[in-house]
Amino acid sequence: MKELTIATFNFRNTFAFYQTLKEKSDCFTFVKFIMENNIDILGTQETTIRKLRTCLPLLTEYGYKIYGDGRLGKIGLFFPFSLTNETNAIIFKDDMSERGETLKLPWLGSQFPRIVTKGVFGNVVFLNTHLDYVNNKVKKKQLETIYYLINDLVKMGKKIILTGDFNMTLRSKDLKKFINDLKILGIKRVPVNIMTCKGVKSGAIDHVFIPNKWEIKEVLLPELSISDHKPIVVKVRINEEDL
């Protein structure tokens, strides 16, 4: 058996127009959170390439890599587009071999393009996303796209981890259907039913999904001052052959 620590965190984008000491301080707090919880693999939301470049030297020093391309493509590398060029980056330990891909989600009717960052770690596929926060019809299409992606991967024998800010609580009929559909594919939602984002009192909008057979050892929701979201940290026990 092997223990694995999985996490998701909306590392809030403050849309700052210049690099500040606060941003550097936020990155220090962010990396400290990763180290203190001994996180193996983390899905982030609202992280921009610009912000990640600030964190990269420290993450590298502590043995982590980053994978993730921006949702705005090449234009997102240039100011002012770089301010909103969300990556949905995956941060993972250096000893984990990987290959990645950035997949587009339906977004017409939404304010910004939305993506899924896909990281392949042996037999495990890690998917990380941040869904639309305004248009429910768009969110429904995005969930359907993710479901079909997962369905294809499961048919290939892959073990799936899905993390993200879904901008939906368990009150959403579409999210409930998505959860039930994933159960049929052998994937469960980690049970977090308290508020994970300030101002959303009806429950969690950040979610983690893992294979049904993986044993959940512990679920933590640390308080971090650098975001209006709480990270979700899940410690699981899995069979070696799943990797």
C-alpha cells in the first residue's frame, strides 16, 4: 500500500498590474502550505503564469515541478492579457514522471475561456479545472465535456483524480447528476460539505474526486490568508499497482 496526499486550491488572482512584495509573500505562504502538508500533487485554480513564475524558484528548491498552459494561449503571455491568463496548473513532486496536456472546455456565453489541465502520471490521470461562475448552461456543458473525457480514460483502464473549483455546491442538480454518473464509473467525491469559499454559505464549491477503492485517511481544510478559498487536502491509501 502507498499513501498519497492530493490537494486542490483556488490561489486567488488579485489582478495586480505590477509585481509587489505582497505577491512574493503570498508565494512564500503558498509554498509553505505545500511543504507543511507534504502534498504530492496539487490542482490550482486562478494561478496565472506570471504568479507561478514568482513561485517557481522556491518550488523547485523544495523538489516540485509545475505543469500548465494558460487558457488564453500565446496571447496570454503579453500584458495586459497575462493578468487573467489562468493556468489551472498542476504542482507535483519532482520524482513523479509526467506528461501533460491543456484541453479546452465549452465557454461561449461565459466571460472567459475555460480549460482542463491533464497530467498523466503512470496509470493515474490527474485532471484539474475551474468552471464558469455565471452561466449555468455553460457549466452544464463543461461538466458533460469532463464526464465524456473521464469516461474515455476509464475505458482505457486509467485511475482518475479530478480537482477543481466547480462554482457549484451540492444544491446544483447538474453537479448531483455529475457525481452520480462518476460513481457508476468507479469514482467518488471526497465528502466535504462545509463552505470552502467565503460568501458561499450553502456548501463547498471546491471538489476532489478519486477512485472508489482508494481509502480516505484524512481530509483537511487549512485556513490560508492569501485566498478567499480554503484548500482541500486529502490523504489517501492506494494499491501500488494503481500507479
